[in-house]
Amino acid sequence: MKANQFFKLTIPVFCFIACAGKQPSAVANKNIIKDTALTANKILQDTFEIGKVISQVLCQNDTTQSYALYIPVKGNKTALPVIYFFDPHADGSLPLNKYKTLAETYNFILAGSNNSKNGNDWATAENILRSLFDDTQKRLRINSNRIYACGFSGGAKVAGYAALHHKEVKAVIANGAGLPDGTTADNFNFSFTAVAGEGDMNMTDLVSFNNDLDKTKTTHRIIFFDGKHEWAPVNTMNIAFAGLQLDAMREKLIQKDDGFINEYIIKSKKRFDEYFSANKLIKAGQECTLSVNMLEGLTNEVNWYKEKDTLLINNPNYQKQWKAQQNLLATEQNIKAGYMQQFQQGDLNYWSKTISGLQSKAKASTAEAAMYQRLLAFLSLAFYSISNRLIMNNQNSDAQYFVGLYKMADPGNSEAWYFSAMLDARNSNSKAAEADLMKAVECGFNDKSRLMQQPEFKNMATSINFSAIESKMKKSK
């Protein structure tokens, strides 16, 4: 498979196991319901409501574990493909609400773990996977040849772990992160689809891994979208789902559908024409690479993409854009190296100016804007990691400094405000702790269990209005 034409620069990165702890925005949905038949000893297949997100299905063999479930309106009278979703904050309903229209388009069952989250060790993750797989595959009609895993950020690593350790998982969609740390490219027995926002700090990692997979026999592809470190928009995830469908046709798991293939080609060529007309030649090249990957072996239209790609590569303007992109990546890496030094010696004045400058440049309509978004996300993740380590070691004074930087770099991140509330509580400042917790909820924090079990807040039950915080939390869901 031809190497991706976006990046060829192998970039070492500032690595962390988990994402920066940003709580996703809660999705309001009037159709969210509860599974009302959970206490029965045995539930017959196809008894779940269809066309609605069931927010909590308890696993029969372990009621401490649960998952969100969506069955398309056609029902589950025949075996259907399933996609297991892993959100980094154990919000199984979030991706199901986001992508349920795609479940209808492709007639897929969607199941999202309510237990898998950042911070779990792999033994815990394995236990969650076993319970999730066992319960769904006993209670639903699932096509055993079409079991897929999809995750975002730390959840993408869990999806990758699932495929590496459970051979029944035939494909991984990794959104915003790759396989578990330390995994090298190999001839995997599953396909790998990387999905990355151009402003995502992990984008360069995913590109590098995709390039490494070019040297293997693993079916793989990478899909970009205009965004940051977040669940991909529906139109982008639609392409990833289409890849699963096209792969199934190529593997003769389902009948070849010429109408579906032609519809994909029409939309793809439209994207190509829009990129080319806007002189976004790198993106036009990405579209060619992606579509050759998606359509190889299914249609002769792959030759059209190969011809266009050859013309692009030989286009002087493309070569100019390519060189500029490589220079930008080198610049980004040099800036990161500078930040690494400043983590030890940078003062508040330095970081204030740096963060303010990045935030301004990230909003500009320039070719460099995505780079500045990635750098901001890089700092957010760095400040999260440093703050978390200092808090765990009870180095409160130093933690206060870095949590302040964390809030400055990523003011919409609920974890930054939650950390701040923890430190307020350690300083016996209940008023500030309550204000910071309210701010965390406004930014999407909704983990009631974590809040109630947090040691710092247990001694403040009478001085912090937890009822008001929980009430606001419910309204935000």
C-alpha cells in the first residue's frame, strides 16, 4: 500500500498513557431510556427496545458492569455486525448518541462500555472486555465475523487492546490515539482505521504509525477531519464505517453492492474536486490515498485515483505545499523540544505569554493554525500529567502552579477545574472548591461516583453544596 502523502517525518512525541481528562460535552437526548428487564435471570434475545439509546444495560454475570446499547429500527431478528465503543470517561451513551444515525445507515448494533475509562490498568480493562463481550453475545444476535471495536483517546487504546487480545475483533477504529503504548506495526489479524483531527496533539503519532503499517500486510487507512482532540464528526466517522462495509465486501462476508460503491465514489470525487479547486493539494492527495485503499479490488475506479495522485505528486505546486508541510512539522517538533526544557525552568510570565500567543494563533485562518492547536493540546496534556503526578505525591504547592497553567492552557477542560477543587479542599477553602467543582460540571464533568468517593471532599459534606452540584450535573447530561 502506498505510504500516506501527508507526513513522512517520523516524530518522537511527549507521551502519556491517558488523555488529558477532558470530559466530553454531554448529549441531551429525550430518547435515552433505562433497560427495565435487567433483574431477570435470563433475557431472551431481541427483547431490547429498538431505535433508542438504552443508557444502561447491566451485565448479568457482573452487575457492577454495564453498557449503553443501540439496536437499529430494523431490529435484531437476524445476526448483525456490532461495534463496541470505548469512551475515555466511561460514557457509553455519548458515542452511541453521536453515531446512531450511522447505525441505521449500516444496520449495525452499537454497544458502549460504561466502565472503560482512562486510568484503568490492563487487568481491569480485560475484565471489562470479557463481561461486555460475554453479555452482548449471549443476549443479542451478533454476526461473529463482523465484530468491531472503536474508541477515542485512551478508549482507542482499549479498542486496540481488545483486537490484540481477542481474535474475534476484526477491525479497530482508533479516534485520537493509536494502539496501546509500545505496540509496533505488524501483520495484524484485524484492520486498523486511524481517525485524527488536524489539531489533535496525537495526529503526528497516528500518521507515523500509519506509515509504519505501510510496510506490513495489515489493512489500514487514516482519515483526517477539521478538529481537535475529540470524537470525530458524524460525516468523518461515516467514512470509517463505510470502510468496514467495503472491507466486508472485499472479504466476501457480504454481497458486493455496486450502488453503495458508486455512492462512495461520487462523494469522494466531490471531496477531491473541492480540495483541488481550493488549491488544497495535500488534502486532494489524501483523498486519493484513502479511496485507493477503500476501493482496491472492488472497482476499476481505483485507477482514476492513482492517475490523479501521480499528477499531484508531479505538480510543482503540490511539491511546494509538501515541502512547507514538512518544514512546519519540523518547526512543531523544535517548539515542543523547547517546551520540554521550560517545564523545569519556565516561569509564569513565560507560560502566560506562550499560551496567550498560541491561543491567538490557533484561531487565525492560516496554514499554521492547526499546528498551534496541536501545540496547545500538547501543553494541556503535559500540564495534566505533571499536575496529576504532583497531586498524587501531595506536592500541593507545585501542583497549584501547574494546575493554574493547566486551566490557562485549556480553560474548557473539566479535569483542570476538578484538580483545582481538590487542591482548594486540601487548603480547607470550601468556597473555592465548590466554585471550581461547579466550573468542572459546566465543562462537562458528570462522574458522580468519583465526586462522592474523592477523599478531599468527604470531609466537606456540610460546607460544600453537593446537592446543587449534582443537580447541575444532571441538567448537563
